[in-house]
Amino acid sequence: MDKLVSMGVFAKSAELGSFAAAAQALDISPQMVAKHVAGLEADLGVTLINRTTRRQSLTDIGLAYYDRCKVVLAEVEAADALAQEILSHPKGVLRISAPITFGAFSLAPFVTRYLARYPDVQIDLSLSDRYVDPIEDGYEILIRIGELENSSLIARPLAPYKLIACASPSYLAQHGEPETPEDLLLHDCLAYMNGRSAMPCRWAFTRNSSTHEVKIKGRLRSDNWKALLHAATEGFGITLGPADVLVPEINAGRLVQVLPDYMGPSRPMHVLYPSHRKPTAKIRSFIEALVSAFGI
């Protein structure tokens, strides 16, 4: 038998003064109450309750054991209550992994708004474009861009990660505006590289179900898109970047979208979390807020 359950049955018997009363309170049979108490006594090698046909009373050891049982059972109840509070109220440290550009430009402002709403939550935000294992690396939430691999993670779709091409008004005034993707061959393009600078960079655009892929070239390439954004606003070329970052720059007049009649690259984006455990309130609340802000 479960010892904690038996301790609870014993404590209830001690409080109410009889097996029958304890059985009624616990909704079990008096025989089951007697079985729990007898099991404890056999395990301990002592008599906890003196039993006669008319009455029962605690032995000296039974009284001392009852006092300790109350402490143990109270701690168990407190632990259960704490677990339920964590499941129902966002609280504690939340470890999140996200891609660098999306994390720095789009996710970071969202995170501060979330923290303002939930003051009992702390967030450890790691930005990296490398693959991370949520179990091995200890992350509770991951945001990934691109096609998902088969895994045990639960995935919620977010809005696709769309890219658009932009340049500064000064650059376009000096070099002209491309009318087709192929015109990019005549321009300086600010390319994002993923650690392999020797590889050619290709930009793909779609129009009327037809794809135009161009092997662009330019004087500046970087693995940090913030550097490319700075170069674009300074008039050093055309860049291809996330729409949610570039639209505010366009609205502010610092950049102009080029090739607006063509659809730039678009990649699926998801938020993921491990499926092996019940999500806590901090995980649930963050994911629901994230889907509300960046959902389809």
C-alpha cells in the first residue's frame, strides 16, 4: 500500500476516534481502514492503536507518530498546492531559444511586454541560429524558422517569416530602381551569409506562379542582419530582410521597398515545446500570447 495514503487513513482514524467514522469520512470501508492501519503497524513493528470491541485509543507511540504524520501530510498538501499554483499562475524562470534576427528585432519587444504583464516570471532568452535540443540544452520554448523535422515536440504555427527587398531613397536615386529580379545583377546587394562567405548567395522571388532566382553580388556580406540594415539605410545597396522589421523603416522613409510586384522568400515559423510533461502556466501563457501577437 502507499505509505502516505496509509498515514492519511491512520491520522483520520486518530482524529475521529474510530475506524467507522474514518471510513465514512474517507468514503472507504471500515475493513480497508483497518487494513491501512495494520499495514503501518506491521511496517513499523509497533502498535499504534489499542483496539477493543467497544473503543480504540492511541498508544504512546501512536500519539507521537500521529503528531509527525500531521506534519508530513501538511507538507505534502503544501507541496501539492505549490505545484497547482505553478500550473495555474505564471511564475518562475522561462528559458527560451529563438533565431537571432527574429529574436533581436521582433521577439525582444514582445518579451518585455510579456514580463510587464506577468511580474512573477523571469525569462532567459538565448538567440542563436544553430540547432538546439530542448531537453539537452534545458529550453522550455523554442522558436524555429523553416521546415520542421520529425520530433516529439509540440508545434504551434506562427505567421510565415516573409522577406522583402529594400533600399534607401539615396541609393535608388543614384543607381535606379530594379524592375525585375534579374535587374538585381546590376546592383550592389547586401547579402546575409550563414558562416560560409565563399558560397554564392541566391535570392528567389515569385510572380504569377513563376520563380525568379538570382545569384546576387555586392561589396558587403554579413552574418548579422543588423549590420546589413545599417548599410542599407546608409545607401550602400539593396538588402533582403524580414518584412516585420523593414516595414517600420519604410514607413519612416528610411527605406523603400523594391520589386513590390514580386513575392519574396517566405519560410514557415513555429513555436515548439516539449510534449513529455504538462505545460506550466508560464509556458501556456507565453505561447498563447506569442500566437496572439505573431500568429497566422
